[in-house]
Amino acid sequence: MAIATLPADDPRSIMADSPMRLRQIVAVTVCFLLNALDGFDVLAVTFAAPGIAKDWAVGPGAIGIIVSTGLVGMVIGSLTLGQLADRIGRRRQILLCLGIMTIGMFASAFATGVVSLGLLRVLTGLGLGAMLAAINAMSAEFANRRRRDLAVSIMAAGYPVGGIIGGWGAAHLLRTHGWEAIFLFGGVATLAMVPLVLAFLPESIGWLATRGGPNALARINAILRRLGQPQAAQLIALEEPKASMRSLFADRYRVVTIALIVMYGLHMMTFYYALGWAPSLVVALGFDPSRATIVSVFMNSGGAIGGLVLGLLSPRLGLRPLVIFGLAGAAVAVAAFGAVPPELVLLQGAAFVLGFLSNGSVVGLYALIANVYPTTLRATGTGAVIGFGRFGAAFGPFAAGQLLAAGAGRGTTSLLLALGSGIAALVLLASRIRPADEN
């Protein structure tokens, strides 16, 4: 039974059809801030990479391994802890992830070698991977039907904004402190999000509605009052698939799930190569580390704008064609970044365009996931796609490190890694995946 056929006084219909209130916008904003934190945390090691390489006298291969270990942790977190958001609730999941991330970030500042830092990045990645599964579902479920894609886009735009803030902060910290300060700053920022979640992010009404129980309607109405929405008079039980990996690969969702995993993984291979290696590539061209981080700021600025533009345009132009265009454009942009002459202004411009197209595509993929799966599978589906797909994210920086260590130049490495986004565009073009409202 879809939301469109539910009675108007069911809480899911109220949330889907009523105008968004201030507290709903605040809840989506908190998800945005959580993803901004995610963006800073996952990029922290790339900001610190030049200093780590100098202090520990390690080469590109070792840095590639350090970057990839955090992504491996995200894979594990998405596939294991990510499912908990459909079982224990989105809010509890987020608080659990914040605790894990805080420990990992603070401890990373005291790492003494590649092995210890790699293990701590795995720990931090556990929280990061599970966090995104929860906040993608949460942002979609606090929005109404009309603004759902935009809400997911705003949430996803937090990732590059975190990179922007982190880039500016890292550039400042690196002038006066060592690379360790970057992780300490990230730990403080992570811990500071706990009271914001407790104060401004209630449990998802969609999740509470699927759980049912004798007190479900009372709990839902308490949250509806807090949001400024009408009270629900009844709660209709729906027959929806249970939250499990098996449900994702059952007949109804198998093809969609596999296609999303392939697309996400291929694009992440390209995307994380660009994010992870941009500072080090710019340093290798002769620029100092503080200037190299500014190139990452331009990339993330483009990413933030690209994600928001996609969210605004998708109701008019359709989500699917925009994502196809973004993926194909990202492939061209990554290849172009590898061919740009070593002039700072040109590198910054190329990085901006790259971020605009590549992160806009990521936002579009998150919106597709949020629309394709029902409430009971939304976090599990997000976790599975991100988890399996991030094998590509882990492979991208690692492969780039090995290529560069073997003597491949910036241009050749960029051209090869750009293939991921190009093939992902072809997969989406050939598939039948569409948002629910376009079916």
C-alpha cells in the first residue's frame, strides 16, 4: 500500500502532503551538518597526507593505503551497522555513530605509524559508513513528497561543505601546527554534534509508523505536535518488506539493488580518486601544502553548488536524466583535471567544475536510493549500496597510489580513473531505474 493510498489522517500522509514546518527544516539542517562532519572526517587524512608523508618518510603507496583503510571501514560500517537504523531507529543509530567517530578522530591524532593510523581510520570509517545510511533516510522522511529530492540534496551537500570548512581550517592549521591538529579539530567537531542531535533531531515518523506497537500513535503525535503538524487520527499497518539484506536481493529489488551498487561503486572509484589525491597531486606540481588544500576547497565548493542545483532542477527536468548527465560530465572533468597545465588558477577552475559534476551525481544517486526503497528498507538499502559500492571508493585512491608509484603521470592516472564515472553513466542509461514518482 503506497503513501498515496493512505487516508489523509495517517501520519505518513500528513508528512508527505503537508507543507514543511520550521522544525522539519531544522531537522534536515541537522542532517546537513552531520554530513558536513562526515565530509570533513573522511577528508581529514587527505588534508594531513602531505605532512604525514614528510614526518614518516613514506611514499605515495603508503598514503594510498592510509586513505583506503578509512574507506574500508566505511564499507564494513555500511554493511553491518547500517542496517541497525531500520531496526533500532535513525536517531539512536546517529548517536552511536557519533560516539565511534569521536573516539577514532581523537585517537588518530596520536597515531605513530602507518599501521596504527590505518586501524584508527577503519574505526572512524565504521561510524561514517553507518551514519550516512541513517541520515539519508532521515532527511527523506522529514521532508514532504514535493521537497524530498531537495531535502536529500541539501543533506548530501553537507559533504562538500564539510570539505570546504575542513580545507580552509586545515590550510590555517598547517601554517602553525602539525597534521595532528586536523584530527583533533575533527574530534571536537564530532563531539559537538551530540547535543544538537539530542535537541533538534527527533525520531523519524516514517520509521515509528512502520514499527507499530501500542504506543506508536501517541509517540508519533507527540513528534507531530513538536513539528507543528496536524495530529494523526489513525495508523494503518502496511505490508512492507522486513529490514534485511535478503529483502534487497529478493525478486522485487534485486536488479535495482545490483544496478545501484555497480553505479555507485564505479562513480566512487573516480570521485574518491579526485578527492583523495587532489592535494598531493598539486603539491607534486611544486605548490606548498596550504595552497594545495585551497584547490580542494574549490572542488568542494563546486560540489556543494552542484548538489543543490540538482535538487532544485530535478522536479522540472527529472532526476534520472540529470544524474546521467552528471556522471558523464564527471568523467570528462576528471580526465581534464589531469591535463590542466600546472597553474593555480586553472587547477582551481578545473577542480570547481569537477566537484560540481561529480558531487551532483552523488547527490542524485542518494536521491534515487531514497525514492526507490520503502521506509522499512531505506536505511538498509542505503547501507548496502554505499557499503558494496565503496569497494570502488577504496579501490580508487589505492589504484591511483600504485599507478603514481609505478611512474604513471597525473594525466594518465586521471584518464584511467575517469572511466568509472563514464561506465556508471552508461549503466544508468541502460537501466530502468527511476524515482518512485516517475514510475
